[in-house]
Amino acid sequence: MNPLIECCEQNLAKGAELLLNDPFIEENGDVVSYSCMNECVLCAQTFFVLFEGERITGNTPEELVENVKKAILLWQEDMNS
């Protein structure tokens, strides 16, 4: 079982598509994208996803990818304990 990572297609189009191409995230997360997540103000300001319902952001696409990887590792630790 992998954690659910929800993405806005508009946010992905701004550069966050790096998330979709990351091998670690691809293998360890279930990524779902929506045409709009009704987070337009947030979407215009930063890069973000919902990770198991919790918002994760990054100032750059690379930072978002790193923050999602950290969240996956923490999630895996919690699931194994």
C-alpha cells in the first residue's frame, strides 16, 4: 500500500511535473491528478500536493519533490512501526 498524492494539473503544468517523473515517488506513492483542486490562490503562489490529505508545498518544483520524498519516508516509518 502506498500513500495517496493528489495533484492539480494546473500546478503540474507550472513545473511540478517533475514529481511525476521521479522514480522514487513513482514506486512509493500513488499519484492522482485532478484538472482543478479548488486551491487556486495556493496554486498561483507555490507548488503543492495533498499527501494523504495533508498539504505539502515547495518554493520550487525540486523542493516540492524533496518534501514529498521526505513525507513518503516518514509515512513508511509510521506504517512499519
